Amino acid sequence: MSRYRGQVTAAAVVVPLVVCAVLIPFRDSFDNSNGALVLVLVIVAVAAFGIRPAGVLAALSSAVWFDFFLTMPYNSLHIQNRDDIETTVLLVVIGAAVTEIALWGRRQQARASRHKGYLDGVLTTSAAVAEGASTEDLIDRVNAELTAVLRIDGCRFVAGDNQTGDPQLNHDGSVTRGTHTIKVERDGLPTNSETQLMVQHSGTTLGKFKLTAATRIARPDLEQRLVAVALADQVGAALMPRQASL
């Protein structure tokens, strides 16, 4: 969508002008509110792209050219009729409202897509566990999933139950460094040290994933962090039987 941002923004300014110019020959034969409705359609079409500046520009451009071309006195930004003033103001208000609704809809769509991606990752890992995938393949798969879900630089698995002083991603999704809770949504995951995600099963620690977020600030939300915990639990469930058989 970003590659079309310039074209959509330009259209937001130009298309209302063109529409109003086309309506000039008919402005004495129809009510101004009908012209405003046509402009509302233009605003909705621009707002559907989910680009806030373009939606606002479409609303402002529509209001200006509606005032200039379709209200008395013509070819002037002065408005004599009270109804025309209200219609012009409504064009701006409706444009802003429609743009926000379109942005909300796109955010909901993106969130639903992320949810599906998270679920697919967990289900794929569960299937690999059920099919008896090798430990190496399973860990590689979860390394990739964790990197994508948490949007970090990478991670690695370390076997064993030894504890370190590194920050820890806990089972409830919180991140702590000692007794201090890190506000991940605000400050991001630590960049000056790895964050450890313990791999456990039935109270037994089997290893840990060491999460690296050094080159950029990663701010995974609680849902993403809980998905990461679920993925680690899948590894724990797979490793425990193999540990017991040794």
C-alpha cells in the first residue's frame, strides 16, 4: 500500500476538483445536496485505502471545491445559504469519520491475519511433535517461529536447566529482570542482553530459548509473548519423553 500512497494522496486532491467541474453544467438543475452525495462517494473511495492523510485531504478538497463551484455565489469561497454551510461542514466531518472507520477496519483485518498466523505456527509445531519430528528439526522450526512472532533478530536453543541472570520471558507473558518487571510494550525487549524463555514440562526445566533483540527495539504485545510461551511448551512436551528414554 505504501507504494500507492503518493498516487492516492494526489487523487484525493484532484478527483473532487474534477467531479465538481463536471457538475458545473448541471448545478442549476439539481439540489446541492445531491452534488455533496457524489463527493461523499469520492471520499469513501479514497478513505477505503486506509491512508489517513489522503482521506482527510479528500474531505477538505471536496468541501473547498463544493463551496467554490456548486454554492452561491459561484466561483467564490463565500457561502450565502445556511444549508450550504452545513453541507460543507458535513463533508469534512463525514470524510474524517469514514477515514477513521476505514483505518479501524484495516487494523482489525491485520489483527485477524496475525491471529491466524500465530495459530498456524502453533498448530504446525503441534503437528511436527505428533509426527515425531527430530529434535533438531523441531527446534529449528520453533526458532524460526519465535523470531517471526516476537519480531526479534533471532534466537537459539540451549539445553539444560542452568539458570542465568538474563531477563526472562515468563509463562504468564511478563518479562522480568530479577525482581523488576520490564514494560515491554513501552520499552521493548532488552537490547543489551538476551532474554531467556524456559522450556519446561511437568515442572522440569529442559532448556531455554535465548532471544536476541539487539539491532532494533522489539515490542511484542502480550498475545505475541503468550504464543511464544506456547511454542516453547510444545518443545518441552516433545523433549520430555526423549529425555526419559535416555
